[in-house]
Amino acid sequence: MMRLIKLEGIDGGISMQVEDNDPTAFLLADDIKATELFKALDFHRGCQYEVERGASGELAPGAFDGFCGLIEEIVQGINKISDSSDETVTKLSSEESMPD
């Protein structure tokens, strides 16, 4: 299943929304914690993710682009894991059903 992550500049930070979940605000004045980022991604095994960049708002382009780049790299990694997990599960299922 494809899941869309929307990123948008807000006053003092960036909003990240996955599908119809409530958006999570990451403020530039605060440290970003890995657990908060993981929760905001709302990871589901086997899902693929796509990032949509919205308007940067009043944020400096470098700050917005940097955060978006980070999320895009994380999503690429998640998508690779999801792809390889599906192949591994399929391969194992095929091997188990084969007679000796």
C-alpha cells in the first residue's frame, strides 16, 4: 500500500502529515528526537512511502530543503526494507511449500 507523506513549512518549523493522520509539527527551535520522527512516520510493515513537498512558507529554503531531504532519505531506506522483506517472505513461502 502506498502512503503519502506531506511536508509543509509552517510558522517556525515544518509540518509532516502521513495520510489522514494529524500533522506533526517539528519546530526549528527544538531538537528533533528520533522517536518523535518515527511516530510521525506512522510506519506500517510492507507499505511504501512517497514524499510530497508543499510550500516552504516563511522558512529559509535551506532549512526546508534539508529537512525534506532527510525525510526523503529515510523513506528511500524504508521502501528498500519493505521491498526486501516482501521478497524474503515470498521466497521463504515458496521454499516451504516445495517437497524435498
